[in-house]
Amino acid sequence: MKPITLKDIAKALDLSPSTVSRAMKDNPAISLQTRERVQAYAAKHKYKPNTLAMQLRTNRVNTIGVIVPEIVHYFFSTVLAGIQDEAEKKNYNLLFCLSNEDYEREVKSVETLLDARVCGILASQSKSTRTFDHFQEIIDNKVHLVFFDRICTGINTDKVVVDDYAGAFNAVEYLISTGCKRIAFLGATPWLPIANNRRMGYEDALRKHRLPVEKELSQVCDTVDLAKVVIPQMLALDPPPDAFFCINDEVAAYCIQIAKSNGFNVPEDVSVCGFTNSYLTEVTYPKLTSVDQHGYRMGEVAARLLINRIEGRETKPGIVSRLIKTKLVVRESTK
Amino acid sequence: MKPITLKDIAKALDLSPSTVSRAMKDNPAISLQTRERVQAYAAKHKYKPNTLAMQLRTNRVNTIGVIVPEIVHYFFSTVLAGIQDEAEKKNYNLLFCLSNEDYEREVKSVETLLDARVCGILASQSKSTRTFDHFQEIIDNKVHLVFFDRICTGINTDKVVVDDYAGAFNAVEYLISTGCKRIAFLGATPWLPIANNRRMGYEDALRKHRLPVEKELSQVCDTVDLAKVVIPQMLALDPPPDAFFCINDEVAAYCIQIAKSNGFNVPEDVSVCGFTNSYLTEVTYPKLTSVDQHGYRMGEVAARLLINRIEGRETKPGIVSRLIKTKLVVRESTK
DNA sequence: TCCTTTAAGGTAATCGGTTTCATACGCGTC
DNA sequence: GACGCGTATGAAACCGATTACCTTAAAGGA
């Protein structure tokens, strides 16, 4: 029982396929009588035009591909929600790929998406990616590419990023304003621009207020496993830090736990500030101060930019770079 | 600059399209010499077969659609990760739709996916869905459908569910075993089977241990906003509950906060147990006891079931129902 | 020498629509 | 009655690949 085609309708009503095609689109060249006859028959038999056939003819698919490194992740899931909402509004479908922070899989995802002939790709780089040929291939194939958040500095294309520098700068400056003087930075691998920018924001804020930038207070610590090792080490320093500025909320939440179990009061002895402003912030004790990255908005902006490119509505020449502003949300984990 | 097609190659090498097609597939009817010539030319010009054309011909797409009610949501994002991993392994692409708990959008998503002619759909119902014609239409269109988690009882099709009843029963029995006698249930709208099953597990556990099932201790409270209203009311009862069994971790986490700010010690005065075992469990204070739903596994199982159906490998006749076992993870929020 | 076989490749139909370019007919007009 | 014009429809090409069915030429056998 194959689905009914336009030709089936033509045969059944003793018309030509072209007439049926036109009748379905209410072409005035077809008599009203015929149009109604065709449409009635089509409705009755649940005719559905074959998208594939149309796409083949126009050589255009209304699908955009998304590559994210992780999805069980507050920030990326909010971005995806923003992308999906915007895409749906503009009548684009979403082909979803997960790189799992794995370079090989990221490469495979790109191939999958190019194979599927998507008209554009939104991507956030995996942590393990060091070479960019696969991204270049997207551009070589004349497929539009917009990076979001974890952009790829080796590729010249549109991007949407969080204002990590300002986010970090403002957060650290706020910590300083509350009296903190030995602020630790729990960062991420330095080849991720987002981590680097935050570290620079952190350091510049210290420098602005004439506080020393100390190597031992700035470490890579972006996972829970690392946190269990790094944070106790830092707390054992003499003197210990009086604040932690963390690369994400999970590390920050753990930081609160670890600090408390090591006899430090939060925020009296140490302040803790996260980054993302996920739902974790409301359930830590004390509630977590964090920098909101506006992930949903980033998704919307990235999708809109990509779609504008696809539809030729983004007139600005050269590459476009959008900055999503951050906002420090002060709760109880800082003085 | 359109991408190179098979016909272009044929013209360039003065061959017919059929010869090129066969040469590309290493058909022995074509001389080795020609095969190599064609393949070399194709590689040099980055020829990519047009998937659309092949799909049109075979009338088969290797894409499955997913509809989730929410994505900024620990459980659903883990399920999606499981689905994606399994789909990728079996060489299927994922078309991603978000219903946002909205009936209209769910209907639209179904239409989108049927339009895209996916070969199967994985769906979890939105909370606001009351009628099921759109799901029936999937089946009427001979597209395979597997429900996961929030199944639709009005539709006769394969499903994968968490063993909510046993999960709730065991959790409540555990609470009783620690000495709790007035256990409250913070549930969800009763037309969701998952909520109903948990309530039944809750009530049966009480009955088994000859504890009264009280109306006032069982309420709909599945969002943070509701929690702010409902939990203080319950704590004001005389006597107050000595335990809360919550429909999800967010409500449970809030419950801890609210209990503490109302002067109750957790777990000494009230125990709190969540459902999902999300990353929230590690950052509440005290850490949250919760029922693990194994979302990732559910995603894998659902995707595998769907793909087996699509490929005709699921031989079992009638509808298949898979149960994902839960596991109570005891932490510090219970005695 | 003639016929058969086989290697190597070409022709054309097909998938399901869209679109350009005819065609057929009726009617009014000079 | 020849011409023009508008209306309603059909025929065929096309999108890009696959494939059933031919064609051609050379080799091999009797």
C-alpha cells in the first residue's frame, strides 16, 4: 500500500499530472471546477506531496544541521532549544548531531550533514579538536557555517559568542568589590577561546585593582573529577584563596561542597562564583552566584544569522561576529 | 558553482551516466581501467552522490524523527543522547523536534516529520496533549512509531517506559524502612501514566505497611512555582509530613530548601527523595536521594526497537513494551 | 566462413513532482 | 471565413542517480 502520488490522482480523475500539480497550487489557469475536484480527491485520499521529489528538483533542502559537543549539559541544551525555536519559526528542520567531545565523531558528523545536503550548519567545537579540515570542507562545499560558543579560530566564518571576557571581568571585579583579595580561577584547557577569554578577563580585573596574578591560583579544572583533586590543593595553600571563580556551575557547586567539608564557610571564608547560571544555582546551599550566558538567546541569534545567510538576507560582507552579553546574577555564595 | 553531478563526470570523460554510476560502485562489468579513470576524476572533483536523488528512487530515507516535550531537562537530554548514539551506530540521522509541552506544536512536529518522510518516529508526549489523532496519523502513514517515557495510552504501538511503579514503590518502602510514617507525594497531572504509576506505587507501598493513604498528603506539584506554594502548605499541616517523595529532582531540591528555611532539618525532621537522579543530586545540601531512571539506556533501547521495526528485524508480533528498571540511589537527604 | 559468446558500454525508463512550451477549442471581429 | 485571443489542458523535459535491457565489437569455436 504505497502512498498516493500526484500521478495516481491524475489517472483517477483522467487528467494530466501537470494539471493536477497546478490544481493543487490553485493556479488560476485551471478552472475552478477542476481545482475543486482535484483538491477534494486529494484530501479524501490523504495525498501528501513527496518532499524528496520537490527538494530534488529545487536542489534545496530546508534542513540545517547542528553539531554540539554535549547535550546533557545545561548551556548546550538551552542553546539547542533556542536554535530549534528559531528554526521552526522560519520553517527549517533540524538535523541533530552529537560529537561527544570527540574529534573523530565531529568529523563524521560533518560528513553526515554534508551527505544529507543540509543548507547550513551550526557547530560548536569539541574539546579534542585540533585540526579544522572538516570545517573547511563545509565551506568548500558552499554550505553556510556559523560557529557558536566554542568557535574555531582556524576557520574564517560567522560566529556567535558569549562575551566571556566581560563576563569574567565583571564577575571578578564584583568579587573584588566585596573585599576578596586572593581570587582563584578554575579554568579549562587554554586552546578553547572561551576559557582563554575568561582567564584574560579574570587577570585584567585583578590587574586593574592592583592585585597580583598568581600562577598557583589559576588552574585547569573544568570537570567534577578534576575538582575533587584541584580544589582541596588550593584550599591547602597558605594563605588559602578567599574566592573561586569557576568555569562552570558544576565545578562551582562542587566547590561549595568541598569548601564546606573542609571547614570553610561560604561565603564568609570563601566566595564562589559559577558561570552559566543553570538550574544548579538555585539548589546549592548557599545559592550560587553565577554569570548568565543567555544560551537560549545565543541559539536564536545563531540560527537567525545562519538562516539569513542561507536566504541571502545577511547583506553585511565579510564575516559577522555576534556577541551575546552576559549578566552576573548575584545570589548567596558571594559576600 | 553547483556541485558536480554524475552526468558532469560522464560528459567530461565522454562516457554515459550509467557507466559512471557503475564505475563508482566497482561494478565488474566496467573495465578496471575505466573504473579507475572515473574514480580518480570523481575524487579530484570531490563528487558527492546526491542523497536526495537516491532517496527519491528508493523511497527510503535513513532518518528518524524525535519529538521531546523539553530539552533543557536532565532526563530528556540523557534520553536524546542515548537515541543519538544508537542512531549513529546504525547509520540513521536524527531529525529533532521540540514540542515545548504544547499540544499544537506537537501536532505540527508530527506533520513536519511526516512531510520529511522519516522512516520512524520516537516520541514522548507533551503534558497538554489530550487527543491523539496526530499520533494515529503516523501509524496510518505506515511510519513506525515508538513512544518513550510519556507514552500515549490512546495509541496502540511499541513503547519503552521506566518502571515507575516499582521505582516509586521501592523508594517509598525505603522511606518507611527508615522510620518515616507520614510520607507526602508531590506528583504530576494524573493523566500522565508516569505520574499515575508512581502514585500507585506510592500508595501500594503505604498500604503494604499498613500506613494510611491520605488525600491531603498527595498533591500535584511538578514545577518549581507550584513547589513554592504547595510545600509550605504541607509543612503547615498538623502533624507535618516526615518525608517527601517528589516527582522530579527539581521539586525535591526546592523541597530541601523550603523545608530548611521553614526550620525543618533534612533528613532529621523530614526526608526528601527525588526522581531522575540528575546532577542536581550531588549539589544539594544534603545530597539528594533519588530514583535513577537510566535515561541514556532508555534512549538506546527505544532507538534500537524502532530501528529493528524499520528494518523488519523485530519479529515479535503485536506491540512490544520494554521496561527500563529504576534504581534507588541513597544519599544524604533520607535517614 | 559463419555463428556464438562475452566484455564493455550505451539507451531509456524510473522515482514524484514542477514548469516550459505547445495544443485544442470556442468566440468575437474585420 | 481567416484571424486573433483567451481559456483550459496536455506533452515533455527536468532534477540526479539507478538499473533493466540493448548494442557493439572482438574473440573463439566448429
